[in-house]
Amino acid sequence: MLRFAHFNFNVLDLDRSLAFYKEALELEPVAEKAAEDGSFKLAYLGDGETGFQLELTWLRDRTEPYDLGEEEFHLAFLTDRFDELLERHRAMGCVCFENPDMGIYFIQDPDGYWIEIVPER
């Protein structure tokens, strides 16, 4: 057996990111790990429906924003509440790109990662 387990985003402010992912995408922590010396913290977020997790990694010594290259990668979420979420994300000010022709849009998290929102068809 081989299956997806999680995907990682490194973040500068773990509390800010946890709050964003809860408000924007309703993700909740399902597991956490921390180094005994306080050098890092990991938070694994789940959607409550699938086993896939988003791992947020915070490193104590990291103070500069992460280089995300040309932002040519992203996570995607499928939803049956597309219009509701689009309204929420517009109100949050995190919509960074809309493609009405394809019927999708993207939000951007506090560290600059893009997340695609796709309607269930």
C-alpha cells in the first residue's frame, strides 16, 4: 500500500497560521509535535473527512519569509459550498486570484502559499 499522508508548509508565525486555516478552511489540529529544546513545532491539520493532513512547521530560528519561488505550486480543496466560501474569503481579504472561466479561485495564506478552491461538480 502507498497513499498520501500529509503535505508541509513552513510558517513564520504558527499561531497566526493556525487561526487562518481554522477561519478560512475549517481545518483543525489533529496532532502536534515540539522539540524539547523549543527549536521547532509541528502542527498537523485535518479536514475531519479525509485522512490527508496539512503539516505546518515552525522553526524558532527562522525570521525571514520563505522563498516560494514563482508560486507555481498549490494545494487544492474541493467543496460543495463554493459560493459561501468565496464570500467568506473575499471578506477575509485573502482571495489572490479568480478564474471565472474555469470556475475556480485561489486564496493566499499569511506566508504566501496559494490554495485553490474548486467547486464540486
